[in-house]
Amino acid sequence: MNTFYSRLAVAALLLLSAPLARPQASPSLEEGFRSAPAADKPWAYWWWLKGNVTPESITRDLEAMARAGFGGFLMFDARGYHEDHVPPPPSRMEFMSPEWRILLKHSLKEAGRLGLQASVNLSSCAGALKGPWQVGDDAPKKLVWTAAETRGAQLLTCDLRVPQDKRFWDVAVLAVRHEAPGGAAPAAAATPALDLSSRWQDVAALAAPLPAVLEVADLSSRVDARGRLAWRAPAGHWTVLRFGCVTMENHEYDVDILDRKAVTGHFERMGRVLLQDAGPLAGRTLTHFYSVSWEGAAPTWTLAIEKEFRRRRGYDLRPWLPALAGFAVKDRALSERFLRDYYKTLGDCFMDNFYGTLRELSGRAGLKWHSESGGPWDRKLAAFEQADQLAFLGRNDMPQGEFWWPRRSLNRPVAMAAHIYGRPLAAAEAFTHMAQHWSAYPATLKPRADAAFCDGINHLIWHTFTASPPELGKPGSEYFAGTHLNPNVTWWPQAGPFLAYLGRSQFLLRQGRFVADVCVYVGDRNYLNWDRGTNWGDKPSLRLPRGYSYDLVNTEVLVERLAVRGDDLALPDGMRYRMLVVDLEDTAVPPEALRKILKLARAGATIVLGQRQPQRAPGLADYPRCEEAVRRLAAQLWGAALPASASAAAAAESGAPVGRGRLIAGRPVADALRQKGILPDFEGPWDYTHRRDGDTEVYFISGQGSAECAFRVSGKEPELWDPVTG
């Protein structure tokens, strides 16, 4: 162990390298630290407020950015987003108009001249995917339904009229047989002439008072070409349900994010045009396309969802549609399983058909894709109810989060996603706030940057640099949120040293890979809202002691990417972990996750099992065999790890062997680490993060005061690199 003692009032980087192989940092590394390359410098959000830019103001802005120490910008022209906070000047030009495109092309040429990278937000609005075009049938959609009750043993007829005030598609007509509520006869209004053209309702939650459905009959084929339903109902109490989907009101310019075809259409209308305008600068200066955290429409249907559902869940959606009208199909427990699958499918379509499609299309054009696809979300929205935040973030070439001054942050899930999906950069919208304008300055901002770096962020995008032409005076026009930084700000001439500090820190925090001790599996619904922590480690027995680090892994990464290499768990991109901790948030676990955990143990991995054992599989796919598989696998894992008697407990003190590996349950993670001889990576009162690049160890440490610190490194000479001075 190396020890290091110093008085720190600023963050510093400690490099430890092998004396024989590398007596000092290589010239390229030292040179890059003293003056960070442009590609490693922070970016800035560059807001055009309703197109209020000129060729002269564009050149002035970009030259000022380059001189100050920015390495690039994220161009953002949002129309109508919170303009009630700080009203912008009148629109100078229309979004995506010929004049607008000429000025963006001028911006890219100037950026190329100055060595700046550029990203462009692929939307005319923050928080949504839209443009200045009505998109017709490609608009977002929601599922609606209407119902009529009847008593059977009679001929039922109904004209299925299409609503005249909105775009409408019929989905299905179903009849459900059930016991009459309380033994009562159907409502008097129910007659053989059913009304299934009015009283449309949105997707409903399971309603406890409704009786269980005894039978579901699909009447869709009984609707003739004129839209007339004729059906002779068998005896019994029936509710006829008509399902349809409609385009969502006030979203005529938005794109159906669940539909790959609609998203591709938007890319062709905007992204393809910008690529043509960029010409040879595409992929060199124009390096990224972008989307901000989602605040747009929350669709509950798309035209291909039945095919998507069948492909992803393995069974047909249609017989279970009554559950979306509040009925319990077969029984409540099975209907809740279906609802999980339905919401999971909405989330998967959002994740793959929106974020995944735009990443794929950007990649084909030679660009990278970044977005704040991990939120922050409203978990109550349908597409996010069963979503996995890490998987959403994994659909980026550069996952991005955000942190707010003075205290809010969403950094750790972004960094973890970058680690487990093999993305070298973890980005953050930096220094956002809605406090008093022009109130933040470097001395107050630096602790937030240091915290983000310790969380694993290594690419800051300063929020915000507002384009404000000189004719608007000073302080000029400003975006409604963010820490303002442009030539109109009083401390702009003094901004360079702080930006240089950020650039030096980012340069070294991009070397090698994050050093982690543990990977943790908590299930397939990972989500963290505003916090510096994560959604794991609240139990004292499982919480990692200070000085150890971890990443969460989700089901996708666990099953498809994690393998055993020697005594470690490894990912294809080089990340390694000393052990896997399985600490479930829920007793519902996909059987494929448990199969992989058992496979890893047999291949030689050390696995620590939490006290909560899996009891069931989520959803209805392959039910009930999936349920039996979960219980069988859980018995194999937890049964092997937990001793059967007190005498056996003494023999199993070091954990139960499974194949070449070891399963440990009922004991703290700290004990397992000590048993493997894994010392703390860092001991001291300060915040830190650790990266390894070959034989060089890079520790970023942040704190104040005097302290003795110990680092889990031996036989190497420590060097203190000060990113303030270089």
C-alpha cells in the first residue's frame, strides 16, 4: 500500500506508475495534461433563441468558445419551451428554413476552422422529438376503449362508427363473459343495439370491483365491410369491448417514438438534411446528434405493437386486452403479469425504436449518438413503468445525465452504463440551475464538477452558453435555465483557468478504465432519480465499506456480456470485477438471469447472494414453466450457498463451492472481500475515483484539509498532478 499525505483545498490527480517500466509519465500523457487536447475539453450548450443569430454573432461566439477553452458545442434551437420564464426576442427565422440551414452550415464551417466539435439536437423542442412539420399518421398514439353490457342468448347488432374529430384505427372488438356484479342483472341501458361509438376511455388500471373474466371471445372478424357488428351472444352476462387507437391531441408535430418507421422518417427530414448541409464536415466537425431527457408525449399504443409484443414476450396480446379496460382476465394475478409485459413492451419499443434507431442511423452516417435517455423520468408514465434505466442509457454511444447547482445530480447511472456497455465517455449536462440568473461562478461550481468526476463523469457539457447578438445589448438575451457563460458575463475574461481545470481533469479521467471491485445485480427495473448514490446498498450487511467501488449490471449485460476470466468477472470491453453480488429488489427475477448466475459460479466466479430469494418470474412469457424454473434455480443457488445445519455452517465459513466458483449467502459483502484478500482501494476522508491504464493508476481525489491516505497500489512511485496549475 502506498500512503500519501498532503493538504488539499482543491481536487488533485495521483498517478502511480511502475518505476522500472515507467519512471515518469510519458511525454504525451504529461503534455496532454498540461494542455488538454481539444477533443478532451468540455463542451457548451449553445442555445439559439428562436433563431436569433447572425453570421457575425456565430463567428464571435465560436471564436470566444475556442479561446476560453471549450472543445465543442451542442447546438440547440428550442421553440416554445418555457418561454414564459424569460421571453426570448421575436423569432428571426423559422426552424429548418433555408436561412436557418445556411447559418447552421456557417456554424459548422467556423467550428471546423477553429477545431471545435459539434453536436445538434434533432428536434425543434427540448424534451420531445418534433419538427416544423405535421407528421400525420406518424404522430404518437394512445389506446382507447368503450364498452357496453348485455345479457346473452340474443342477437346483438351495432354500427361501429368512426370518431369524426380525430384520426382513428380500430384495434379489436372483444366480448368478455363474467358473473354479474353482485348477482344483479345488466344495466337497463344495455340493449341488443349496442353503442360502441362513444364514451371512449384511456387505458385503465385493474379495477378491484370488476369480476373476473370467465371467457374472452374475439368478435373482430364479425365486423363486416360497412362497419356493422352482428353477433349472437351465448347465454350469460357479457361486456362487449371495442378497442381503438387515436393520435394524441396537441401532438400533431411530434413523432411516434414507439414506431421505428416514424422515427426514421424524422431522421430523414432533419438529420439527413443536416448531414447534406455539413458535407465533408459530417463525422469530422459534426460528430454527434442528440436528444434531451424525455418530456414529450407518453404514447400507450403504436400500429405494430401486437407484432412487437409477440416477438418480445412470446405470446399474443389481444386476448389480454380486457385487462387494459380494468378487467381481471382469468384472475387478477395473471392480469397483473400481463400488464407488466405490456408496459415492458412499451418501454422496449421506446428504447429500441427511438434511441436505438437514432443511434443506428447516426452511426451509418459516421456520427455518434448521445441522449439523456436515462431520465430523470416520471416512473408513472406507461413507457417507463417497467423500464430499465441502464439499458436505456446503453442505447447511446455516449450516455448522458445531468447535475444541477448546487446539489442535484444524476451521474452514477450514466457512468455505470458507460462502464458496463463499453462506452468510453460518460457525459453530463453540467451546472444547470433555476436560481437567480448570473448567480453562480467558478468557486461555487467547482465542487459540483469534482463530485461529477468522482461519480464517473468524464465529459461535461456546460449549461449554458446562449447566443446573444450584440444588438441585444448586455446582458443580452438568456435561456431560462443554467449557469450563464458567454462574452456578456462579467467573469468571462477569467473563465479560462476553470475551463482548463475541467479539460485537464477530463483528459486524465479518460485514460484506461474504471477500477471496480464488485458488480451488483438487483433485478431488471434499475432506476435512480436525483441522488449521488445508487439504488443499492441500503442494508448495512450488504453495503460496501468505504474505499470499495461497484457498478450495477442489468439483466441484459448479465446474460449477454458478463463472463469469467481467471478469478474475475469480465466484460468484452475490458472491465473487470472481483465478485458478483446478487441483492434483489424484488422476488420476481427472469429465469435467464438465474441460469447465467449459476453458469458464472460453475465457471469460477465468487458470488455473494443476498437474503431475498427469487420466488417467481416476471410476466406471462412461458408461464407457468418460467415460474418452476425460477424456483428450481433459486433452490440450486441459495441451497448450495446456505449451510443446512450449524455444524455445516462451520465447514462452509468460506462459502460453498459450485464447480470452480464459490457461492456465499447470509454474510456481509465486506467479509467476502476480506476473505479474497481484497483491501480497500482508497482509505481517506475524501471523495475519489480510480482508473487504470496499463501499468499506470490514476486516482482523482477531492477534498479539503490534511489527511493521510492509503492507495491499493504497491511497488510504484506516486506523483501528484495538480489540474489547477497543470
